[in-house]
Amino acid sequence: MKKSHDMAARLTRWLGVLAAAVTLAACSTTPTAPRFQGETPASLLWTGNSFFYFNNSMHGHLGGLLNAAGVRGIRQTSVTISGAGLDWHDMGSHFKPGTGMLRYSFTPGNDVAFNQFERAYDMVLMMDCSQCPIHPKLQQAFHDTVKAHAATVRQAGAEPALFLSWAYQDQPQMTEQLAAEYIKAGRAHAMRVVPAGPAFAASIAKRPDINLYAPDKRHPSLAGTYLGASVVMASLFKKSPVGNSYTAGLPAEVAQHLQAVAWDTVQAFKP
């Protein structure tokens, strides 16, 4: 038990030091554009890989949480490629008017409705491959791709955001490494960063008995997917998941723990 408390305290100190370091770096550079200050998104595009689509897709569990919280009508699309880096995605193709993405949808009566939206999405949540941002051969590609995709998304009238993914189960040092790169990219391009990785570390420090990983020690278990969705809800939609009745079929006390970790992590995370 003492070991878990020590890990939690160390994580809290690390978040504070990292935030201070990033703030200091920002003071010595040209100020970035203001962060998105509008209302929470009414439509959200997820672009990533299997970390998103495991367990019937993280966006589906976010929808369950939002519906249970009384937030209705959020339109979501998940575009994922197995094993993909962020540079595998052709971001511009998702915003071509009248063709491809969102051209039509099916009504409850199984008829086809052809859609016309003012803009395709309010926000795009982007995640790179699990180790791309910290791999010596791919790190620069991560930063270059974030810059290019952020410009494409903004040109289409939407706001880009980054999903800070988690460490491998047997490589906990990846938490700090990934956070440093995602925060750096987020600051460079005035993007929100969703701290799923730090939430994983915080949960493990407090409740190591709750397994957040699939057997491969990389992909999320259902608990890991639920935690990620809860962090997105708290970070992008500014709503606490604490007390939410949607549990994704997890035991109530497990869901309650994950809800609290998600909310506490987002409140403490100051990139």
C-alpha cells in the first residue's frame, strides 16, 4: 500500500514539474495563438488506430457517458487504421464537401438521408501510433504531421486536439516520455491535449489491481477504454464523469474509481 501511495505522490510531483518546465519554455518563445475557447464540440472526429477501436470503440463509450449525463445529439465518427501512425491519415479527405465522409446516413426507418452540414466537424481528436512520438526514427514525423494536420483541420473550420496515449504495461517510463512530446506539440500549435496516459499512470498507482491492459500489454482492456473515454469527456466536454450511471458493464466500484481518476487527472493537468 505504501508503494502505491509513493507512486501516486511521485506522479503528482511529476505533473507539476512538467507543467512548470513547459510554462518556462513558453515564456522564452513567441506566444502561440489563443486556445479554443468556444462551446464544447457538437461533432467530433476521432483519427487514430486500434487503441481507439478496441472494445467496440472508445467513441461509443464516450457516447454512453454523455447520454447518461444528459448530453444528447453529439455526432461522432471514428476513423481508425490498424497499426497506423498519424501520418497514415489523409486528413484533407475527411473534409471534402458532398463526397465521401458524411455524404449520407441511415434514418431509423432504414432510409437514406443525404447530409448537408455547415461544417463536417467541430473538433478532430488525433492520436499517433503508440510509440511514434518518442521513437528516434519517427519523432520528427510526429511533430511534422501534427503541424500539417492541425492546419488542414483549421482550414476546414474545425479545431484540432491531441490524445496523449498511455505507456505499455511493462514500460511505465513511456508515460513521461509521451507526455513531453504531446505537450510540446500541443503548445506549438495551440491544441488541447487529452491526458489519457497520465490517467492510466494515476489509476495504476492507486489501484494496481484494476487491469487497464489487454494481454498484449499495449492495447486497452475494457477498463482502459472506459478510462480513456472518461478522460475525453472531462477534457473536451468539460463535464465530470464522477457519478455517471454508464459503466460499460464494469463493476460499479471499478467504474467509480476510473471516473474519479479521469476527473482528477484532467483537473491537475496543465499543459
